[in-house]
Amino acid sequence: MIPEGAYVVAGVSGGADSMALLHFLSRIEGIRLLAAHVNHGLRGAEADRDEGFVRDWCAAHGIALEILHADVARLAREQKQGIEECGRAVRYRFFEDLAGTDGRIATAHTLSDSVETVIYHLATGTAAAGLCGIPPVRGNIIRPLIGITRREVEEYCEYYSIPFQTDSTNFSREYARNRIRLDIVPVLRELNPAAEQAIGRMTEAVSQDNAYLDGLALEALEQASRWNGYAVDRLRELADPVLARAVREIVGRTERVRLSAEQLLGAVRLVREGQGALSVAGGVNLRVENGYFFAVPARKNEWIFPFIPPQTLTGDGRTVIIRMLPREDRGKIHNLLSQNVIDYAIISDTAVIRTRRPGDSFRPAGRGVTKSLKKLFNEMGIPPSARDSLVILEQEGEILWIEGIGPSERAAAGPESNAAWIEVRKHPS
């Protein structure tokens, strides 16, 4: 979770959990620690008090600190979000900016937070993933306190004489999570004093099962993927629990949206029936065309970016990767997937990657003729839903390579070329 020499950004509100986290991290030798505090501009003098408290404690203990002042209420109105959702987005964006590409973000979530999350999901409806609680690690986000309860955190603070501030809104029953913490968890403790630990063990077991099923879904998607769609015949072979996970992953790769239970059932039914279309929340259209299942943004997704080897992000969150082939493999180019091989020597710093445009034409390697993309796509049977998302490599007005089709006649690599492998990788949602 925290390797030697790690750079760790700790989110610190001033409450017991985050102060215990900061104290714990400060005692680990060999890491670079930065505290990060966000004043959301929501609680007036109390928020200013918390900011001053964190500033003073960090100064007294020689801990570097960065502070962000945000008008979350205004941002929430402008972005039409709830206050809590907007505040969380502001915090994590700040933390991510500070952490950069190599840092870790430490948050002070505890076992109690995880239990409250599970109870909330149970009450509002959830799939198995909602019973997994809060994971100890997700990407570069780490949660060192996730195995201990809030009571144990407070005992830690008392033992080490760590001061902390109390947020008055923690006692407001206006918020669902507060009602769970104040009213429901105490009843569970009456049934079992170790209820939180018992629920924690349950979430670990469910997480293991869920990870296994997720793995099956990802493996199936790799086998079914083509033209940025997924072969329905392959998806139909999956059991419903695996197919549901595969559909969620496909939608998540298109837009960062969560399907409701009803929408997920509809999407699974769409795959099973092998025809039709469905619009879901977040501006995503699901449809089956030519035997392939697609998740397509409702808005047309046009983009163009400079192509900077060895990898460049696309406008839809994928990555174009290019790497030189070993010299011993260049004589075997005819045995390789030629659509992924290109002559690296012709690529200059004027190259760009983009989506298709009206009037585009292309001269595919080995065909000896230039055709419009529309005609070429029709001849190759590329479904309409896939066409707008195909990555195009262009240089000074000439298309050199198209995802899923291959290089142009001029860009094709031969045995004596500086051959390179080019591909577009999708990222898990």
C-alpha cells in the first residue's frame, strides 16, 4: 500500500479520522508526506476554524501543507450537482493535482465508513459490487485505516494525545449517512457488539467473489471486442451475472455513468435478444448492429490531438501506443497482424490523431486505390455505430493509419523498414 520512498498526499479535514491518519503517516520513515486541506466554503466560521487548526498542527509537526479554498455551493449550482457530490469531486481533483502521476492519495475512510456505505446500498438497492464496501486500494487511492472502526480511531487519538475538530453537521439527521451512523449502527451493535467487524468480513468475502466474476467479464470482453463493439454471439455465452458485469464495463468505458438495476436488466435483455436499441442515463445509447453490441455517446464525440509517441490519450479516454519492433521481428512482418504495423520513419512531429470527418479518403495498403472512408467502411462491413470512434492517424492532410483497418500504402512497413507496432488500448472503467 505504501512502498518505501512513496510520495503520499493525505486528505486532512481536521476530524479525528484524518488527524489519526496524518499522525500515523508522519511516523512512517522513508516517505514524502504532504497534507492537503479543502475549505469548501460551506460552514462559515467553523470551516475557517478547521483550516486554522490543520495549518497550526502541520506547522508544529513540520508537515508540508497545501490548502484549497472552494465555493462548492456555487459550483454545485453551476454544474447541477448535489452539494456532497460536488464537494467530493472538488476534493479529489485537488488531491489528484497534488499527487501527479506517481503519488498516492491517502484518505481517512474507516471500517465504520465502509459499513455505513454497505447499509446505504442495501437500503437503496445494489448489485454485488455495492456490498463490497470501500476498498483498501483503488488505483492510486489508499485507505490505511479501512480495517479499524471509528471508535478505535478515537482511542488511537486519545492514546497519542492527538487533538481534532468535530464537524457539527456530523450530528444532523438531514443526511442519510448520519442517520445510518446515529440510528442504525447502534441497533446492530446491540445485536452483536462486533457487528462492524462481522460486516467487514462479509464485504471481504463478497469482494473476492466479485473480483473473480469481474475477471471473467473482462476476459470475455477481450475475446469479443472488434470495431469498438462486442460480438453478441460471444456475450450470449456468458451467464447472466458475468454478462451484467460485462455490460456495466462496456458502458463505463464509454461514459462514467452507473446503470440503474432496471437499465442493466434492459441492456442484458438487449444482448440476449440480439437486436434493438436502448438509451440510458448519462447520455449513452446502447444498440446491436450487425451482430455487435455498442455503447455510443448520444453526442457526437469529435476530437483531434497531436500524436506524441510512445503514447497519446484519445478524446474518449483510450490510449494510442506505438513501439518499435525488434529488428529480428521485422523480417516476419508478413506473419504479424499487418493492420497494427506501420513504418515509423514517415511519422513526423506534425502527426495528429483524430476522429473521422466528412470527405475523408484513404488509400489502404495493398489495394492500389483511394476510396472515401464511407465507401470503405461499407465494403468492410464496419457497423455505423463503430465508425465515429475509430482512431485515425493523419499527417499534413494524409491519413496514414486507421484503427481496425491498417496503414496506408505509403505508411505500410516492409522487412527493411523501421517497423513499429501501433494499437489503441481501452482502459477498464
